Amino acid sequence: MPPGTSIAPTRRDLLEGAAVTALGLAVAAPAAVGPAEARPLPGEAAIKLTVNGVERTLAVDPRVTLLDALRERLALTGSKKGCDHGQCGACTVMVGGRRINSCLTLAVMHEGDEITTIEGLAEGDELHPMQAAFLAHDGFQCGYCTPGQICSSVAMLAEAKAGWPSHVTADLAGAVELTDAEIRERMSGNLCRCAAYPNIVAAIRDASAGGAT
């Protein structure tokens, strides 16, 4: 080596070496498996759910709630965790068309079920009629409870259309008339801390008149 020649690596040497190393790792490493499609670890269960029309495979601890699976494994964060005790309704989703509190049920209990969240109601850029009604009537303030309110109200209209009575239904044998009292009773499991109830009732009444089910 000629006198005065440095053996310290240059900045160019370091950059080239880093690039070669990174390329080698990228070629050698297997494709990453996303959390939603991960293979079960010991103690986990593999389940398949159809969420908003798309079949998804999950590996979950048997103790994971449906709400946490939707939010943390599928990044469907529209369904909110409010009380986490089934008292506020912010986590309401529809399973097979029926509304449930997703914080009170385990994900493994819904193998093969069809689940609809707030993200699955719109058709592309076209809002579901209930979503449009909530916008038109300002049926929200902070918006935290709104996804649960909308999912619950969509399922509630289907229940009323099927003739399911509530505690305030006047005629148990006839068609259900969705009065304000009837709507309030049927939506009593969904709380709004901002107290936007008059506008929520108006939105549901408007959507029901337009046949939003």
C-alpha cells in the first residue's frame, strides 16, 4: 500500500455496502405476513370472517373481542370502544343483519359470519341513506357515537319492518308505527354524550320514510 493511503472506509464505501446488504436481505427474506393473515401462534385460533363483503382470515387469542379484532387486526376503526361494557352502543356492528355490541362478543364466536361495520354501509362514494340522513339532520356533534348509532338504526329499521315489537309498541299484532317514542325506545341502547337525540330521531324518521333498511 503506498505511503499515506488511508485504510478507513469512505462515505461512498459505507453507502454501497449498506445498499448491497439491504438488497440481500430483501431477496433472502420471505414476504412479510400481515397481522390479519398471520398463521396462528400457540394458543391462538384461526378464524374466517366475511367483513363488509370481504372474507378475512385472522389468527386471534380466543379471548379477543370482536371489537378489538376489527379495530386492531383489520384496521376498521369506525366502530368505537366507549364503555367496553355493552352499555353505550358505540361499538355496534351488524352480524347477519342483526345489531350487536361487538365489545361483548368474542371474535372466535363468529367463524363464518357476515359482519357489517360503518365502513361497509356506503357504496363507494354514495352514502347509505341513513348516513345521508344523519348528515342532513346534524345527527351528531363530537361524532364518537355516530358509527354505532348509524349501524344500530339501520338494523333497527329492519327489525321494525319485520314486525318486531318494543316495550312501547301500541299494537303488537299490527304493523309497527315508528313514532318518536318508538324510535327512542328502540335506540335506547345507543348513548350520545353530546345529547344530539332530537336530531338523531329526526334523521331516523327521515330515513325510514325513504325506505332505508
